[in-house]
Amino acid sequence: MQPEGASQTGIRDAGKFVHVRMAQNLCEPAALEAAITYSGGVFREMARIMRTAIGRARRRKGTKLDVSDVEWAAAEIRNEYRRILDRDDLKLLKKVAENNRMEYKRTPTAAAATLALLEYRDGENWCDVHPVLRKLLDD
């Protein structure tokens, strides 16, 4: 589930961030890695995914967060985006997913304004589709 470019160091560091707030024994390692991967490296998104997944784990009376909780959270977030992204936004997301570049020929859309597209700066700027939304592109 690790996207191209994600490093084990980055995943480990993000995991440390989570474990400052949550005991390690409350989250399966695979669930934590899935949440980190789905976040696209954006801490605020990781916190959102974790918060949503924890809510689901509590409702099912689980003793620890598992991958199904994280997948459920990702689906919930994806559904939120489904309501705000239009057909042109989805076309833009597909194009960005193909070449990791954003063409700025038109006014920024909901896709850019809502973190549907994530911009990265490591040497040369590039962007990608929010990992939670990849399944939308297959629909």
C-alpha cells in the first residue's frame, strides 16, 4: 500500500507522531501504515483519517484500530470529496495522476482548494492525487 516515493523513514516518523497521542498497543501496525499512506504525508490528513477510524473502532467496540477501520475512514473521506468534486475536477485528477504535474492554465478548482491534489517540494515541485481519492479515478 506504500505509494511510490514514500520512505520507511517517513512512515516511521509519522508513526512516532501518532504514538505521542496514542499507545502503540491500540493500533495494529498495518492499520497505522495504511493511515499514514492514505494521508499522503499531510499530518492534518493523517489526524483526520485516524480520528475517523477511531470513531468507527469505538462504534464496533473494538479494542484496537485495525485496517478495516482505516479503510472505512478512507471511504468516508472519499464520499465527502465525491460531493464537492465535479466532472472537470475528476478529469484534472486523472491527468495529474498520470504525470504528477499541475497545469495552471485555468482557475484553481475545488480539487486544488480541498487537498484533493497534494503538492510536494523535494528538489523539484510535483503534485499527486490525494491517496484516498485514487479509487475515485477508477470509477
